[in-house]
Amino acid sequence: MTQFNPEKLSVLYLDKEELDILSRKYTLTHSDFTGELFLSIGSEYDSNKLKKLSVRFMRDEVLAEWKKKNGLYELHIYLHVSGGFIFGSAKFRDTILRSHLPLVFEVFRYAERDLISSKSFLEDALFVVHFKSQRKKYDRIEKMGKLRTT
């Protein structure tokens, strides 16, 4: 896993007004060449980033949104493991995506640190990861721990 470097993270807010928790949608992309990370936060996913040819070809974007279940918040993260025209087998992509999840979790913790500190109940929010695949073996939903670092 690559070590998280906050200096390599660019955060773009797509909406002018402050969004409540359940309205926030996240689009995380990166540059393989520079190691830069690009996180967009808005009421919708960042369609401009998702339209880029490299993103459509590689399908290694990370999408996320907040949901509330039984009174508790969860950050649902969506990863594209297989299906469509993408690079790599489902097994290979599943391994790579899982190895980068700690970095993804750190990005969200860092980018939303002000929100989390102002709403401390979010520290108990679960990361729920949706591995989307045409292969049943890799098409899974897993709870991967809490937002609070332990």
C-alpha cells in the first residue's frame, strides 16, 4: 500500500452551499504517473472526472456516499472489480483494490476531518465496501471497520 501524503490530495467542492451528511457524494480518482489523488465532494458524483477516457478505461475510480441504517451512519464505498471493458482480471483487480483500501480510508478521514470533528458521532460510522463484479465470487459487500482509527 502507498503511504498517504496529504500534499498529494486535491479536494474539490462541487456545490457552493454546505451539504448535509446524507447529501454528500464522493468521487476519488488518481494519477498513476504523479501519485496525486483527486477527491470531489458534491451532491452528485463528479461526472466530469468520470467521463475521462483513462477513468472509463481503467475503472479504478472510488465512489462513496453516506447512508443511515438503524440510526447509525455508514460510509458506503463502491469499487468496480469486473465487467465492461477494464484492465485486469477480477482476481487481480480485487487484490489490488483491497491493498489500496487503507489508503482510501485515510483519504476520507483526512478530507472530512472538519466534518468528523464537528459531528463526533461519525467516528463510529462503518466503512461498507461494495465490490462490484460480474463474477459472483468477487461481487460482495463487506463491513471493513469504523471511521475512527484504532
